[in-house]
Amino acid sequence: MSQINAYQRSELLKDFSLRLQQAVERSIYKDLEQGKLSERIDVSRQALRKWLQGKALPSQARLPLIADILNINLIWLATGEGLMSKHEDIIINTDNA
């Protein structure tokens, strides 16, 4: 990551935190203890809590695992661009014509 100022870092942390919170809310981990998700990601509860609170970011190497576990698009998780769900971009033609 290139040099960023404190404001940019704060915004990056906040934005990632909000995306991660959204993803968890839409996942099977919504009503489970954070410990279950942190175990799956193979990080401490404290690390997961920091990500969710906007106090830290996961490593770039860990992002694909998080996206896979939460069944979301990696690009959306990392940048906020595109669709959240891996399946929202699939359009099913229901026309009989």
C-alpha cells in the first residue's frame, strides 16, 4: 500500500469495517459467536473484533479466505466495488419465449 495520510487510513478502516459487518450480517455467522467465524478464518477473536470495529485490516493474503467463508465477492470486500454477493450478477431468464 502506498503512503496514505491518517484521514485516508481512517476512511479505509471504516469502509472495510462496514463491508465486513454487512457480509457477516448476511452470512450463516450472523447469530453465532464471533469465535466461530474467527476460528474459520484462523485468527484470534481480538483480530476479528478489530476488523469489525474499524481498528485494523486483515492482511491481503487473508482476504480471499474471508470472502470465500462469507460467500461474497473478493473485489467487493477489498474495495467496495461491484456486487457483494457472488451470485447477484447471475441473471436467470424466466421468459418462456
